Amino acid sequence: AQSVTQLGSHVSVSEGALVLLRCNYSSSVPPYLFWYVQYPNQGLQLLLKYTSAATLVKGINGFEAEFKKSETSFHLTKPSAHMSDAAEYFCAVSLTDSWGKLQFGAGTQVVVTP
Amino acid sequence: EAGVTQFPSHSVIEKGQTVTLRCDPISGHDNLYWYRRVMGKEIKFLLHFVKESKQDESGMPNNRFLAERTGGTYSTLKVQPAELEDSGVYFCASSQDPRPPFFGPGTRLTVL
């Protein structure tokens, strides 16, 4: 069975500081992994995806994530937080090859302080 | 291009009543998904349509939930009769293989 665990339901980061959101996965096969972001009153937006090509994946808005098989991790980072990064972030693993059936983590709410 | 739209954005109903949620996917997307997030829990998969056919409904909680997709276009999710535990945010998503799904803003359902 595949699953994802996000460490920390709430993260507070200062503007300009590093954003690090942790995601660990459990999968019996090579996984397809995703990070989504939900801004207030909006739908989930795809930040980036890992599909077994490069292990360092660059996404939108300056975010990137590194797939580490040895650690079963897919942590999301951004070097310098901006106020507009305040949102809820979800790590997800695909349950099928078509990528649409996703297993989500519990989500991490990011607060950015001035 | 227009995104995935959902209607209504909020719905408050009494226990035992019926509610119908609607989703309009991105034009041309064959795949349509329904997900639900109950307060404090993960977003959970409910079901998957390919055009008008149900491909996978393994996540549907029980037979009080009925999903349809008319002519392979919009979809409805009916809850009848609604129970307190049905409260949550219902998300619709659509995709065209082999891409990840685009999500709508969700419908917040409150059952009193």
C-alpha cells in the first residue's frame, strides 16, 4: 500500500527565510510524487511532480523538491519565503499510473511572518 | 482556458436532506475525479470517471452517495440522505492523460 506522511501540520517561517516542508512516502513500487498548494478560497494547484526522471525537481514560484529513495523522502523547499507563500501544502503519491488517483498527506499550513 | 468549476461553493443542510454538488471539468478532459476532505483529515479519493463511465468508485463511503457524469461532460454528486459525518469539502478534479489533475475550488458542505 502507498501512503504519505507530512511532518508538521503548521509551519511558521519568517519572510526571506528558508521554507522546508517534509514529506515521507511509503510505496512498494517506484512512486509518482506530487506537491500541491491551496491558497485561500482556491483549488489545489500543482507545484511540481516527480516521475522518475531527475531526482531534483523544480516547480513553480521558486519551489523545488528532491526525491531521496534511501530516505523515502520528497521534501519541498524554497530558499526565501515570500508573504504570498502563505497557504496549505499537500504532498501526494499516485496510486495508479494515470496520476489522477492520489493519496494525500494531511497537509501543512504555512504562515509567513514579516 | 477556464479551470474546473464547482457549484455551490457552500451548502448548509439539515441531517436527512438531499444535496447535489456539481462539477464542470476543463473542456476536453476525459478524466474526472471526486475527492473529499473531512475536517482535520486527509483529502480522500472518492471516484474516477473516464468520460461517462465510472472507472473506479472504490472510495465512495456508502450507497448514500451517487455520482453521475452526463454525456461525459459535467458531473454531479448527490448525497441522500445526508448525515452529520458527510460534512467536509468536496473537491472535483479533471485531467487528460498523462497529466496530473487540475482541481476545482471545492464545495464546503455542512450538515446540521
